[in-house]
Amino acid sequence: MPDKNIIDMELYASIGKQLKAARKSKGISLDTLSDLIGGIKTKSTLKRYEDGTSRIEVDTLKIICDQIGLNYLNVISKARESLNKKSQWGDDAANREYLADKPELLDIYNQIVNRDDMVILFNKTKDLDPKDVESVLMFVQTIRKQRGLDD
């Protein structure tokens, strides 16, 4: 069973990424955002929210979202969706997008991630980024070729 605190912080990290992206796209600094929300949170607290290292209260999330043009319910929903899409190999959608132009590696990826018996083997790989996943798959591909399993 996954640790609830880890899942909880992954959710807050996803929320933070969304807040940061929206704030930056509007050209708003953390100092300015603090001013826009009436100084109820400091620049350093807002940074911890964006980094996903501090939990954000729903009331505070709503106030921040109002100032940067986001719907707080959509932010929460998107964060939950991204948490559900995490595979043993990190962000499944990002991995598939990265591997889209590498059909041989994508095929190996599909074969591995769809096998329940591989969960234990790859239990520690959830933080891999798509480039890391590619490296692992290339290693697997090399072994298969050496064994004559891939032609």
C-alpha cells in the first residue's frame, strides 16, 4: 500500500506546478502575487506551495487561483488526474509522448508496464523522467538483441 503522506505531497506538488506555470505565464512575481492576495502569505510560503513542499489550504488555493486566473476546482481535479496517471515508471503520458517517435522502445515500454509481475522490479523508478525511461528501455533492448529475442 502506498504511503499516504507521499501521495498527499505528490498531489500538492502537482498543484504547485500548475500555480507556478500560471503565475509565470502572466508575468507575475512571487512578491507581486503576495501583494495581490493581500499579504496573507509571504513570498517564501508561496514558493513552498509552488515547490510542493508545503500543504496549501483550499481557502488559500482559491484566493491564489482567483489572482492568477485559474479555477481552483480544476486545479485540484487536474492534480488528482496526474496522480492517478503515475505509473511505476513515472508519468505515463509524458513517457509515451517522449517515446512516440521510437516505436521499438515504445513497444518494449508497453510490454513492461502492462505486466503486474514487473511492479516489484521497477518499484523504485517512479521518479524517472522520460529520458531516463528511454535509457532503461535501450538497455532492455540491447539485452534482448544479444539473446536473439528481438530481430
